[in-house]
Amino acid sequence: MRYLILLFAAVTLVACNRGKQTMLPDSGGRPYEVVVIGDSDSILYKVLSAPVGSLPQPEPAFDVSMNTSMNATLRLARNIVVVEIDAKLNQIKVKYERNVYAEPQMIVHISTPSMKVLRQAMRFQDAADKMRNLIKRNEMKNAIMRLEHKHNTKLEAEVLQMFSIDMRIPADMQASRKGKNFIWISNDSPTAMTNICIYTSENRDSVMQTNIKGETDDMYMTTVEGSVARTELTVDGNVRTVCRGLWEMYGDAMGGPFVQHIIKRSDKQRTIVAEVFVFAPGTKKRNLLLNTEAALYTIQPKQNNKWKTEKSAWQ
């Protein structure tokens, strides 16, 4: 039973960041693609390809490819998980390193006494969740870095003026519409529309009914009943409630996923609600949603005349 306390709890977790001494090539693949090496029993394949919640159609957490050994091509993958058997170990050990052969890149090394021990560990939901979250956090960090290099400064200035927050708005989001304590920002794509809304009320349906209409005033955005999953985290003393769920247009055949961050300031000033939602009929939505969600983690509320960074959550 001693092995069942395992992964990310009683394990050794070491992060290694190699200094960039030479120019590294760009990593291959798309966000949320993972190459798994040495997973002979497909244990990690099942963990990493488990369905993502709060999407209208089933999509895996990651697009996983399986390989028995590393080669020169696989070394350039953006996310690599390597499973190694070491019978001398008495527990699973995990370490990860970034930007070894390419950039951006994460390589996760999992050393286990046996595949049986690894299988037992991954039966625990907490261990499986933390394995997925380790790679997801890295992809979110990569998306934030892309935003830092290319973003819409004009709309960022409007958000700052309206809500006293600094955040990065994706450069492809050029369209916007304002309401009372509300702004809607969009890339306005007919096939893969990504959107950011910022407002100050926690009553989502009331805000959306007023501000996001369909072709007529009788059509408006609502939250799909029973679809919302809530989690909480604290960043720099500010409590965030993260809600993931589904939206639909009342009176029209439109819908999709959304992610909402409710930020309650530690100085007891007004609550800020920031959310992203996607409308992409007939298209996979995981990457669209998660890449846009990265903007929510760049929010810096103004407090005591100083900017308090919240990016530390993804370092």
C-alpha cells in the first residue's frame, strides 16, 4: 500500500529550467499536443486523453501520440512525457525541464518501480488531475508569453479606463461594444469566434440578457442550466472563482463553452468579472477556449496605487 500515496503527493517533484546558451529551434506541433515515450501499458495515454469537461462535444485534454523511444524528430515536440522503469526505486519520481531541445518545450520524466505501480497511482483522481494540470499550466504559460509579445494596446487602454485593471487583449480581437459597466471584445470571426467580456455583476444571465442579443431583442445569451463547474483559487490575496460551463442563445440555435473568472479584491473594492466564450459551429473548441482564457490570467488589478501581478500563478 505504500505506493498508493504516490504521484504529486509523496513523490519527488523537481523543476529544471535550462539556461538558453544557444538559439533553440521552434518546437513542433500545436498547443495541447503531447508525445508519450515508453508508456507500454497506455496508462498515461488514458490519463492525458481523458475528455475535457464543460465543452459541448467530447474532446480530449490533450492530443496524445505514443512512441517506444526518442528520436531526433520527437525531441522537437512541444510536450514530451518519458516513462522510465527503475526497479531500485521505492516510489514514483517526477521531474520536468523546459526548453531542452526546442522552445517552447516541456519534458516530463516519470521514473517508476514498475508499470503496475504507475497504474495504481493513476487510478487516484488527484494524481491524474495533477498530471494533466502540470502540462496544461505550461501551455497556459506559453499562451501568456505569446500575448505579452503581441496584443491590442488600444482596447487594453479602454479596459483600464473602465475597470481599473490592466490585462492583455489578443491582437486579433479588434471589434468591441460597450454597455453600462460592461465591454464585449471579439475577433468577430464567422467560423471561430472568440470573445472576452468584462463586467461588475455576478449575475451572468442578467448581464448577458441586457448586452448580448441575437438577431432580435427576444434572442439573448443565457447559461445552460446545470452546466457550470466552479473552483476557487487565491492569487496575491485576491480570491478568484473560476466557472466553466456552456452558453446558449435563447430563441436561436447558437451556443458554446465559456470560462468566467470572478475576482474579488482583497481591498473590498468592486468585484470584477472577466470571461471568455467561443462560438465555433462544427469546429473543435478546446484550443480556442484555452488559448483565449490565457488573457484572464494577465489581469492586474490596481490596488493602493500599485499594480499587483497575478501572472505568478502560471510561473
